Amino acid sequence: MNSNKVLSLKNLSKTFGSVKANENVSLDLHRGEILALLGENGAGKTTLMNMLFGHYMPDSGRIEVADDAGHFSDLVLGHPQAAIAAGIGMVHQHFTLAENLDAVDNIMLGAEPLTRMRRNRHEAEKKINALMENSGLSTPLDVPAGRLTVGERQRVEILKALYRNVRILVLDEPTAVLTPQEADTLFENIATMAAEGLAVIFISHKLREVLAFSHRIAVLRLGKNVGEMATSEADEQKIARMMVGSETSLPIRQAATTGAPVLHLEALSVVGRGRRDSLKAVNLTVLGGEILGIAGVSGNGQAALAGVLSGMMTPEAGKIILNNEEVSQIDPAQMIAKGVGRIPEDRHRDGIIGSMSVAENMIIEGVDGHRFQKNGLLKRENITEHAKALSVEYDVRGPGIAAPAQLLSGGNIQKLILARVFDKKPLLILANQPTRGLDMGAAADVARRLIEARSRGAGIVLISEDLDEILRLADRILVIHDGEFAETHTRDRAELGLLMAGQAA
């Protein structure tokens, strides 16, 4: 493979304040290779790829890229346009779409001159339709990106990179919001493109897809490249040992001891702009001491269910009964006051206020309590001690509790949210995609904490597009399709897949 090398990262380092995000990292990539880049949250994976794509300027090191003829030259660092011109494309974990533009305009933006975008739209649509057919990624082309589901927006991001005819494709958690079937189709098509010469680096925490679709694995730990191996020689335990220095296993659901209902939805209806934020006369009960799994393809009403339970959406009809008491006023403050803990799907938009500190975000849903304020004045010492303790207990890594929360990696933002929710020991927990984008160790910790909450009597609504997670943790499964629920006793993936598609199993 050495003669087919297309990319070489040499001794790249990047420091943010006192945090060494990357330290002397070197990595090669070859033509037609699919390289999986693994590591715990905060290990430096995304920082490394952001240096490759020009979003970050390295403190030291260099990057060499081969042209079509195989001649190497140094990449101009710190300039995304230089990376794009060199044939490098990157699909970010967090979306970079203009929400007021539709999918076609978003895909063309930056790839076509602004003066010719309208004129070239027809040809662009033909090319995008061909890409969708070849990649298996379909999305509405004429709907503003802000109205697309999370899964649809991720597909637009992937199509946007493919549209530019890249030679090196970087994918940061590309399947975090895709169904297992969509993820398999994506990687099958990426494998086809790799066989034709595309070089791919993908960051993932899903070891099943890493082992199934990559050729080689590189592992970062605490900002350093701690080892590489051929995928054919790898297994989950070997990878876990390299990532965290010890073996990690995901907890398995045990038999539940259930109590009285903590939540009942009675003929609840939500009329939204589309099916992704609509519910049709839903009846649903969650018992104390059980995990109710909500399985479904992205955009079938999960957002409406989560919106109602978090107090962000008001139903048109029906009742919400929490702990045998009807909720008369539905808003976030009331739902929190009545014992609902909320883990939102979009951790950046709905989970934190990025400009506020880590410590402030940890108490933001309980700031009215006497522990953190008196007569409207914050008790800063209590807030600091509280944040320090939770940061240790939940392994929240970053620049420190006084730093803006937006500086944390996606996984560490999720840990912050989990710390805030579980510390209050809520009656009902809405866990909406709780392990999306988390490494194996962090996902295991989330699962363990959900099981602990269930054991103390909390009811848990687990909304997840990861069918393996539903099967592993849920005591009972409801399948949501087009705003309606179907309860099922099957745990067969194929049968659940049919129900998720709206077909009889």
C-alpha cells in the first residue's frame, strides 16, 4: 500500500489553553483504504480532523497530500479552501447547513459560484439524485434544512461532500443519526467508492460498523496515537483495551420489578408541520421501574413525543398524567418541577447554553433552589463545588468548569447533561438518543446509569434510533411510525424493521 499513499499527517500538535488536544500525532492514509479513527470522547479525534480540513491551525507539524499523479506537496494549513482544492471533503458530526435553504442549495453552496447557482440548479439536481441512488441516502430536496429531521440533515451533509468529487473523505460519526439499515447501505456504497480509489477516514464509536467495514484501525488516547491494527486482526475487546487501557462491556437488561404508573398519555394528539412533529391520539403508559423503548425511523413523531414530555410542545388534545396527577400547564419549568429529567436529542441546541460556563449549565435547571441562590443572588461557592464533584463523578473533560460549555467536545457536553439529569434523581427520565456520538466506555456508563435509575423506581422513556440499544436496554418496546404507536413483544431485528417501516411483521 505504501506506493498508494495519498495523505500523511506528520507530528501534528494542538493545545487549547492547558489542554493538549493532540500531541505529535502521525497518520498515513492510502488510496482505496477505509481507516477507522477511534478513541474516547475528548481523545482528540475531531480536533485532528479539523486540522486536516483547515478549521484549526496546528501548533506544530505538517500535512502532505498527493495529487492525481501521486506527487506529494505540503497542504496549506488553517485554510479549508486549500483542503477542498486538494480533494479533501469532511462531513462534520454537528451540522453546518443553512437552515433557511433547501437541500439542493445547501449542497451547491460553496461548490458552485453564487451567480450561477440558479442557472445550474437543474444539472445539480440530476447529479444529486444520482448520488442519492448510488449511496442509498435519500432526503427531500425542496424542503428548508431547518425543517428536515436530524437524520435527513445528516444525509444532506454526506451528499454535500460527495457532490464535490472528493478523493479523501472524512466522516465524523456519519451514522450517528442513521438507522442500522441506512448505515449498512451507506458503508456498502462507501466500500464501492473505496474500491474505485476513494480514501476514507471515519470516526465512529459503533464497533460493529468499524469491524464490518474498515480496513485499518487507528486509536487515539489523551491526544496521542497509541496504536494501529488491521481490522482483520481486531475484536471489540482489543479495541476497548487500546481506547481506555482496560476492558469495557455494555450492561445487559435484567428482569424488571415494576411499580405504579409514573406517566400516562391519554388520547394525546400533536399537530405539527409534518409527521416528524405530529402524534395521533396516542395512549401510552410508563411504569416506575421500567425502561420503555421507542423504536422507529427518524422523523416519525419522536420529536413530538419528546417535545411534549419536555414541555417544549403543547398538545392539541389529550391528557398528560404524571404520578397520578394531570399536568394542567405544559412548559419546561412545570415538567422539571413535576420530576421529569430531560436528555434532549440535540445536545447543542436544547441541552446547554454554550456561552455560559460548565458550572452554570450544571445547575441551570435547579437554580431556583436554596442550594444555589438566596434572595436572587447566586451562591458561587456552592455552584463551583457542585460542578467539581459532578465533573469527577461523570468524567466531564475539558478546559475546566469556568470555561464556556460550547468549548467541550460533543461527548463531554452529553456527560454534562447526564450529570445534571441523574443528580436530581427524577421520577421520569426522557432519554432521547442518550448515547449518540458517545464512545464505548461513555455509552456503557449511560446504560449503567439508566439501569440504576430504573432500579430505584424511575420510569424511563428511551427514544433511540440504535436498535441494538433498544434491544439491550428496553423492558418493553413500542414502534412509532407516522405518529402512531404499535406495541410489540418481538425482539427480532427483521420483524422490528418491518414495523418501523409501517408494515405488518
